[in-house]
Amino acid sequence: MAKKPEQESFYEVHLNKFDELMISMHAREGEPQSPVLIYDGGDHALLYRTPHMSVLLDFIHPEVRPYLLKAKQVLIAETKEYQVAREYTAVCKRVKNLPVDGTGIKPLLNKEEAGQIDERNLYK
């Protein structure tokens, strides 16, 4: 049975000239197995890295949402200490509603704290 998703509050989404998406996030332990990213068009997406481990990408920027809605796949780059630890492709599936309880999703930083962070240190 899958555990509660890990919350990923800092990640980057990159878009190339072909409207293909790459999501860069902190590296997790173990290799992904048939990764799937599910998305309903709202604030959050859920990446199933393995059948037993998922990552909640929270508070997706509104400008990214239309691209994520139409994506068939995304490249995932997991980083550790400023380097890409692994990269893989996740199939994208559009759903009506994410299977998560939104009341438990809270920003890990308030707006003032987030504005003071040096992003160069977030991947340590």
C-alpha cells in the first residue's frame, strides 16, 4: 500500500521551445519504477515514482498549469548537491481530482521567509 506522499515545495519547471516540460526536484532514495505524474489542472500534481512512493508537487505556478495539462510526458531531473543524480521520463495522466486531501497541504515557508531564501542553497 502506498504511503502518504512526500511534499516537495521547492522544485523548478523548465519549458523548452517545443513546449516540453522538465521538472527539477530534490533526489529521492531508490530508482523510479514506471513513474507517472497525475494532474487535475489545479494547484498540485502527484508524481508516482514507484508503486509505493509518491511526491506531491505543491503550489504549481498558474503560468505552468496549461502546459502541464496538455503534456503527454515530462522529464524529471532529481538533483543532489548541485548535480543531477538521475533523470527519467514520467508519463502524464490527466485526472478529474487528485487523490490527496488538500487540507493537509500547507506551504513549508511563509511568503516573507520564501522571499529571503538564497535559491542556490536549496539543493544541498
